Amino acid sequence: MDVGVWDFIMHIPVLLNEVIRTLQPKEGEIFIDGTLGGGGHAEAILKLLGKKGMFVGIDADAGAIDEARKKFKNDARCTFIHGNYADIPEILNTLHIDGADGMLIDLGFSSTQIDDPTRGFSFKFSDAILDMQYGVSGGEETAYAIVNAWDEKSLLSIFKKFGEERYAGRVARKIVEERRKKKIRTVGDLVGIIERTIPMERKKRTFIHPATRIFQALRIAVNHEFENLSTILDALPSVMRSGGRAGIISFHSLEDREVKVHFKSLVACGVASFITKKPIIPSVSESSENPRSRSAKLRALLFS
């Protein structure tokens, strides 16, 4: 990635005040941010940890880690790790940390990633290659690889499961048909196929782009989002100290449902109690100022 992109795109941390109020970082605590992004939450949290606090920031995107190291280069309390939040137990073990007092995982992808014309996340950049990896690792499992190699049944499965797309079958068939003629290489190629496949009446009655659900499904599949989320949810009791607070911000119903179910099971087992019985959502003013925050939901637990 051209790291310079991070210099020009402003990242606005979602539910910032609500995160601080809910997770209550305190002086001397160990706090983990499993999805560091642009460092907006980190900056606010560090102000409350005092001189003896410790902050561990993790991100799958090496560019985010590089920029954080520049931004917080004189802060000895900070440790930044290029990795995935699913690996938090191993990361803490490597750092010889027995547990966290606070943890935040923001499941949204950052403004920097959305607006990077090389990633293939945004419909704005029709010439972008279909990549959709959070971590720019050059791995083989890109959106390009999925749409050009997976069979129709597998495409149908992820479009239904991860995108909840009503016309998943039609889109999967059309993709297989079109790729026989030529490779589906760019965002524009895929969007064009979807727009030609989704019925006109659906386009007229909804306010979202017809390709939104398909792109969501591909992004989730590329980045193994649900596998990673399930892994860290299962690991929470082993990484959180007694009295520790863990918060997760989700951005669509599938994620939120997963978090809700796991949190309920942890409470039922007596491992934790609810800080938020209902999810915290953005204020009207935040939604207006930052439209990308509108679907955000924060759920939090206090560990016994």
C-alpha cells in the first residue's frame, strides 16, 4: 500500500465519547485496541491511562501500524502489533501480559481503507482491482480470486449467508456466465454485472446501491471476518482480567447478532455481566456529521 494515503484521509472514530464512557479506561491499566485503524480511539484512551498505563494496538493493515508508530513515537506506553485481533491471546502471551483491563474491537473498516483507490472496497473507484483485503499481504484469497474461481454453489452460499442478498442465485449464475467470456477484474466489472442482474423494481424501492450486499459478502469472505470474530469472542474469558471491560462495535445485523449471542452466553455462565443491556448507537449529530457511523452498535461486558 502507498502509506501516504493515510496522510490525506481523515479517520473519524465512531462512538468515541460512548466508548470512553462505557469502557472507562483508568490510570495504570492495560488496554487493547484490536482494530487500531486511524488511532482515534487510541488517542482518547491514552489520555486516561496515566504514566503507568499500557496500550497495545493491533491492526491487520501494516499501513495503520506504520502511521501509529509515527503518531505515537514518543509514547513508551504504546506497543503496536501488525496482526489480527483473533490472535490477541497469542499476542498477550508473547508480550508476557496476563490479561487486559480494557479492550475495544471496532469491526468497521476505516475511512482510509474505504477511500483507498487500490483496495476495491468502494464503488467510487470503478477501475480498482477486486482486492478487498484489510491486510495488504498479497495473499491469494482476494475478491478477484473468489469471483473468478469459486463455483456457483459456493458463491451463492456466501452471498446468502454474508450478504443476505435476495437475488444471490441470479447474481452467482450471472458471475459464472460472464467470467467464461472474460475475467471479472475490476470493481466496475462486478458492479456492472450486479446492476444488470438485480431487478429494476428492487433498485427503485431501496436506497442502497444494488451491489452493496454482494460486496459485503465478498469482503467478509476475503477477510474471514466471522471466523475471526468467533475466535476472539470465545477467547474473551481467557484474556480479560477480573473487572475488565470489553466492547465491540459492529456495523451490520450479522455481526451484531453474533456478538449479542456470545455475550448472552458469557453472562449466562456467570463469566461476565452486561454493561450495555441494549446496544449503544450514534447520536443524531454524530450520524449527521459522519454518515458511516449510522449503523454502528456498541455492546460491552464487565468480566467477573
